[in-house]
Amino acid sequence: MIRIVHANASWRDQDKIVDYLDSVHAEQVARRFLLALDKTIEFIAEFPDLGNPSESSNPRNAGLRFRLVKGIAAQETRS
């Protein structure tokens, strides 16, 4: 299993998502999102070669891959 390093931007994105869900009174969805995010991060640590290659002109990002958080549907936050 590899070591996962969280960029500052990932923490900011996570906070923004949870803050938004809280603002629309979707606290249970926020909790499910955080659990799904944890599971996705564990999956990435176990299978780092899976996911889509990142397209970036920044050489620092060469070889990075990304994966969507599974287990949360967009419509869950809609009334």
C-alpha cells in the first residue's frame, strides 16, 4: 500500500463540499460523502495505478492519476 499525500487544495475542496452540504441542510449526505471519500482514498492507496491520468502542463503533475469519489449521487442534495 502506498502513502497518500493530501495537497492543501484537496483539504480546501473537501471543506467547501462539506460546508455547502451543511448549508443546504444535508448533514447526512455530508457524512456519507466523507465516508465515501475515505473509502476512495483507501482504494487509491491499495491500487495506485487505477484511475485516469491527469492532463497537466505542469511537470510536477506528471504521472498523477485521479479518481472520482464513488458512492454519492449528485441528486442526493436536491430537494
